[in-house]
Amino acid sequence: MVKSNDPCWCGSGRKFKRCHRASTEPVRPGRIGPRRMVPDGIGRPSYAETGVVDRWAEPTVKSADVIERMRRAGREAADALALVAAAAQPGVTTDALDELCHAEALRRDAYPSPLNYEGAVQPFPKSLCTSVNEVICHGIPDDRALVDGDIVSLDVTLYIDGVHGDTCVTVAVGDVDPASRRLVTVTRDCLARAIDAVVPGRPLNVIGKAIQEHAEAAGFGVVRQFVGHGVGEMFHSGFYVPHYFDPGRAEPLEPGMTFTIEPMITMGAWRARMWDDGWTAVTADGRRTAQFEHTLLVGDQGAEILTTPSDTAAHPYWS
């Protein structure tokens, strides 16, 4: 184990305590700022005012009209995410990233889907999920500043014209150690392999099989507690997509289905524990985790990615 006064492992020549020590300390809850407001003229989901989700049996196979609206919502979410990801630099607070995400949502006449979404303890109080280092998902933006060596998963969902577009990337902040960079790369590759497995007629569980095989071959774990989900007019429908092989989920993939695939891959144990806020999930062993997510449409031949940005050259986080 590297001690405080030892040379830092990154080769900077500085002592560990002056260089990367901060990025190896556990993430702690910070101060959460007030909820950001959404102007009256912007369409919003039913929970926006009440914090209570109106659930119904939304079809997994969507109509042509819903699909076309989802294409726009997905593209706008991806474009907003590209800007938020580019701003994730050392010294920037996760609350500042939330402020940017919120502003980008409003600029697109969109409602930031996480804001006031129903939870077990409280509605989600922010417009963006920021999950730093060992935080698996649903991290709440606060006054913690990102430090050199962090990794942070940024999960953006926008509600536009009655539908949601949901996408996430994990970003390296400054000079990140090789093991964390490898984790990010393998997680992104897990998503790519899962998308390639989406073909009409195949069983749903080919998605989890592709993810689990690639992650475990690399020596990483696959989180089970959180899964992909049906998405459309509802943020989360009752349809879910395991990221591990589940022999019981053999129902066939059908053209017109829309759902997310969002593998959460861990350096160590895949089990999670929850913070008292009811949202923040962290790895049980405190080791790092990464996540990548796309919203997908099952087409006649394979998957169409609905959360592709307008300018892929400006969004390097997928390659």
C-alpha cells in the first residue's frame, strides 16, 4: 500500500499525499443545493410536481409516433451529455455539472427526467446523476469538487414531447490510473457487445450473457441490483434488462421494443450498499465502478441506438 509520503504511483514526482491521495479516499456525502426550477412553458412528466410516478402498462413495442419522438429525445439527451462530460474537470463540483445539465435541458425545451422522480426515501432532488469512483449509480450532485484521478459516471435523461431519452458515460477526470482506465474501457466494450447481440428473435438474455462474459473474462464484476429498463412515455416501465445471464429471461426480442442497456461493472465485488439518502448506491467493498448506457430500439435487423449525438466527433466518450 502506498503511504502518504511515498512518491505517487502516477510518476509525477510528487508525494502521494500531494498528488493522487484525494482520488483514493472514499466518496462522502456533500452539501446538496436547492432544487432547480423548470419554467411553466416546458412540458413535464406527471411526477414533476408531486414526486409520485404514475405507472401504467406501457407497451414494450412502441408505435411509429412514439419511436419518432424518442429519436429526438435520445439525440438531445446525447448532445447535452457531451457538453456535461466535457466539463467534468478537476476542481469542478458535481453540482456545477448539474447546473449545466439543467440549463441544457431547458435550452432544448426539455424537462430533466431525474428531477423530483419518486424514490424510496425522497424524490431525486437534482437534474443529473453523478456517480464518482465507487458510486455505482444515482449519485446526487453536491458541493464535492472532482479531483485529479477520479472517474465519474454522468447519467442524463431528458423528457421531450412526452417521451424520455436516457444515456450515460463514465469520464476520466485528469490523470487517471491505468486500472481505472481499463475498467472504463471494458465497461464501454460490454455495452457495445450487448448492443451487437440485439437481434429480433433472439432471447432477451443474450444481452446479459454478452456483458457478463466480457466483464468476467477481464476480471471484473457485474452489478445485479440495477438493470436496464423499458423506456418511452414512462421513464422506467416494468420491463427490465438484466446485465448478467438470466436463463429465465428467454422471451424473444421484437422489432419496435425500446429499452436501455446500462452495464455497471466493478473492479471488485458486484454487490452494492445504499446510502441513507435512498438513492446513492456504492460498491460493498469500496472499489471503483463504471457505467455506460444507451437507449435502444430493436429494428428489423438489429439495434438502433437512439442516444447517438448529432456530432459524434464532439462526443469522444464512446470510442
